[in-house]
Amino acid sequence: MQTFKILSALLCYPEQPMLDSLPEIRSIVQRDKQLSLELDSLLQYLESNPLIALQENYVATFDRNQKHSLHLFEHIHGESRDRGQAMVDLLTEYRNNGFLMVPDELPDYVPLFLEFLAHIPQEKSKQLLGDAIHVLAMIGEKLHANGSPYAVVFDSIVARCDVKPLPF
């Protein structure tokens, strides 16, 4: 599903190639009126700020604030041994579905997970998204509470899931 690829790209660390592709991203997003409404504020933010400001905000938002971590299992398991097993299980899921991940990223990195969802059949994607939606919704809520422009990505993820997120 192309939507998950877009959401993945928007959650990655901002670099010039991504900024250069914003017109194409906006064009794709505009084909889906609901997605366009959901993501317009983030696209405007990315289009109207210099790269260095975007990078500084991204680091402050996701790297320096553990509550906004883009690693799913960190929110569930912290640094416990259970997190390691959960990562092995997710990595096995990736491999079993022919998905090759970037070697320098952990399997539970949200943009990677979204990229994986875009790679697999929709029914499997729905099931795995439903398993993770509670954590994803919680990250989105915390981003909203801090006024982050990235919160809308998580709203969009939740809107595409059949499972209603439970309070975390």
C-alpha cells in the first residue's frame, strides 16, 4: 500500500533528497482526499522550513525524547530481554515475507515497520498493524501533547487500522 510508504518517508530523518521529493509526495497524497487533509499540515511544515531547522526539530522530537521514540518495542519492553526476543520475532516476520531491511536499523523502527506493511499483502498488513496500533496511537498522542507536526502521521496510521487503539 503506497500510503504506508509515504508515511514511512515522512517519519524518516529529514534530508535533502526527501525535501526534493516533497512535490512528488504531495502529488501522490492529493490523489486521496482524506490522506491529503490528514498530512497537509506536515507537508506545509516540511516545505516551509530550512533543512537544518527540520533536522534539529526531528532530533529534539524523536532522538532526545524517549516518549516519542520511533522504536515500537522500547515503549513496551524498555531495555528488557523481552525486547530482544520481540525484535528477533519481527525480524523473522520480515524475512518470512521476503522483506530485506536496512542493516543499520532495528526491526522495530516505525518507518521500517511501515515500509514492511507496504510490502506485504493487505490482509497480513492489517493484522500486523492491528497488533501495533496501541503503541503507534500512544506515540501520536504524546506528539500531539507536545504540539509536534509529526503527530498527523500517527493519526493517519490509526485512521487506516480496523482495530481501535486501547489506552496505553
